[in-house]
Amino acid sequence: MRPASRRQARWPRDEEDGRPVYEIDWLLPDGRKLEVTLDARSGAWLKLEGPRLETAFRGSAPGGGGRP
């Protein structure tokens, strides 16, 4: 049996303040679009923008938890 091949996703990379970043558009089930900016080197979340962010992830935890 051969080991599974490794694949790497590639997307266009931008720069913000001289730092390489990934900018991702995330479409939620209710139609809202979130814009996520990640540090391309560390993977750290740098920015999250979109409408009604306070409810974007409510109830998304296993068991429907979410934050109070």
C-alpha cells in the first residue's frame, strides 16, 4: 500500500503593511460574507470583517453552544 500523497492548497497572496497575508472571503449559510485576513507565515488571524459579527458564530459550537 502506498502512502497518501500530500497536497497543498495555494491561493493568491497579498501584502498588508509589508507582511504577506491571505485574504479569504467566507460565505455563511445565511448569505452573509465575512472577510478574513490571515498572516501568511504564522496563520494568525489579523482581521475579521463583515456584517453583524456578534452573531456570526453563535450556535456553531458542538451542541449549539456559542457564547452567551
